[in-house]
Amino acid sequence: MSQHPKIAQFLARNKEFAKTYIPDVTTKGIIHKGEPFTVIVCCTDVRVHPQKFFGLKDGEAMIVPNAGGRVTDDVLRTLYTLDVMSDGGLGTVIVAQHTGCGMGKATEESLRAGMKARVPGKAKEIEAMWFGVFTKSYQDNIRDEMAKLKSDPYLGKGEGGLAVLGYLFDLEKGTAKEVEMGGGVGVGVGDGKEGD
Ligand SMILES: [Zn+2]
């Protein structure tokens, strides 16, 4: 049993939750049979709630978060797996990044330096690490990830193909602004700010 006070609180809340819990309609299978499903790749930031931004109902989309909301190898692994596991296949992927993202503020160097300070014995290994910080405007970062998904040789091979969409969540306004592939270039390199 966890002694951590925060976790004890989580578990106490879970006890309450379980009392009135009704299994979701999607619990029997991971997704609705036969229907193409939607995945939202987004940032792990605690302020980012695709469920709230898009008013999602249970089972409407799967959320795949990571630092920055990047299409990493592990995100692709997740997408391939889900695509094959389901009847309907993967129908839509939304890349949703957000304003004020920490990945737009850090640099690869600053993160490597932080890691080296913690684990000095692994400096060489850390030097080869990639953290995926933003080097372009949010819009252009999102476009890069969308392009990666669109050109992936293993995705979109099902009947209906694959729709790839991009959105920038504005954490000040609560808006989800669409980012189109053909949009203009964003603001300069390395600032992780809002572009066009
Ligand atoms: Zn973020």
C-alpha cells in the first residue's frame, strides 16, 4: 500500500468513484466495432484536456499524450497497433499542441545539461539524446507532425484512408484553432511561439 499522501488521496477518491461506477459502453472492446476511430496526439501538460477542448464523450477518441504532442516512434507504434487491433481501423489522427508549451521554451542543450547535472556519469549517452523541443512556430511544428503522419508508409492503408488534422489549443482563450497543411510559414525558428 502506498504511503505517499497524494496517492493515498487518489486511492480514497477511487473508492468513492467505484461505488457508483458504471462500465463504459466501450469497455467490452477497446473501440466501437466496425467504426473507424480517432486518436488525438497531444502534450502531457496538466492544462491540456482534449476531452474538455473538444467536449469529448466517452469512447469518442483515444488520447495519446507525450511531451510536446509529437509524433514519436512510440506514437507510431501505438497508432499501428490500434489500427490493426480494431475492425474499423484508424480513421483520423489529430495533432494538438498548445500555447505556452514547455517544449517551446526549453532547448535540447538545456535539457541535456539538466540531465548531465543529474547523471554526470552518462554524459556521452545524454549527448546523443533527443528531447523533441520545438524549433519552429507551433503551427509549423504541427505541420511537421502532420506531414510525418501523412507520409508514413504504414498508415492510411485501410478502406477510408486516414484523415490527419492539426489544432493549436490556446490555453488563455480555450480555443482550438485549426492548422492547415498549406498555411503560411509561422514565426521564426526556435521560438515555439504562435505563427500564422
Ligand atoms: Zn506542452
